[in-house]
Amino acid sequence: MAKRRILYGDSRSGNCYKVRLLCAELGIDYEWIEVDILRGETRTASFLKLNPNGKIPLLVTRGGDCLPESNAILCYLAEGNTLAGTTRLARARVLSWMFFEQYSHEPYIATARFILRYLGNPPARQAELESGKTGGYRALDVMEQQLAETGHITGYDFTLADIALYAYTHVAHEGGFTLDAYPAIRAWLARIEQRPKYVPMQAA
């Protein structure tokens, strides 16, 4: 009998929430193990054996293989599903936006949220918090331009790119970003939240 999938994560983390959103969408069963990064639980010897990089989320597959990195996990779980793209070009576009999320969106919006929500807005991080606003709003501008033309991030179909970008965008206010000037983004967030299998982010 195949083992049950195990997902190590922090319920407050957008990167971990991405995987939960996908699993709900596809009806994928898994065991959740809560990990507290502020208590150093990703730096223990036992966890580092699973992921030497000491980060979450971490998926342990039914075969016992360990797979880190949120977007890699999304691609693995959605392999062969239309959410990953139905053509070679469509798949590349999905990946393009997922790379955008990790390199142009998450470093600003997720980092600001971490400073405010996880760390309690310490004075030592104020300069970093302020400097990240430009990059965060630039990413939101790019998304707004795209979503003003299409219903979802890569076009008119819901894909992994929507899941990847929704996770931190819907809590951007927790990082000090306002979406008041982004009507297309707000409409897109509402569409995702109306999906039949949508699940909200959980508190730890």
C-alpha cells in the first residue's frame, strides 16, 4: 500500500498555503505537520535530513521522496492536469508567472508581511520594509495590467500561476500594501475565493 503524502508547513505562510490551495482544488489527500520556523523547527537535525536547506513547505511523496520549494511542489502535484497548462506554450506561460512570483513579487510582499506579522515590525527592519514598497507595487502594477485584460493570470483559465500569486497577494495588506488602486486584482481575488473547492488560509 502506498504511503500517505506528508506536507510540512506553517499555516501562516503563503508558500505553504499555495500547496493547500492546490490540494483542495484537486482533492489530493495528505497529512499536515505544522512547523514553527520562529522556534527553529526547520533547523533541527531531523528536519535537515529531510531538507538540508531548512525551509518549508516540504512534501514527502507516497514513495518517500522529499520535495522542497512551493512552486516545484505545485508542478509535481499538478503534473498532467490542465492547471499546469494544456500546451507547450501554455505550460511555459504558467511557469513564467510562477518565476515572476518568486523573483518579482514574493521578495517584496511576502518579506514585508514576514517583518510585520511574524517579527512584530522591529525597528531594525524599517529600512528594509520601506525599500521593499517600490518593488512590491511594481509587481502589483504588472499583475493589474495583465488582469485588466484577462480573467486570470495567464489568460481566461485558472492555472497554477493563479494559485502561486494569490497566496501572498490576498494578504498583501498584512505587509502594508493596499490594493485600493487595483480593481482588476481585487476582482480576480474574488473570483478565486468563489471557486467551489476554495479553502481559506488557516491560522497556526
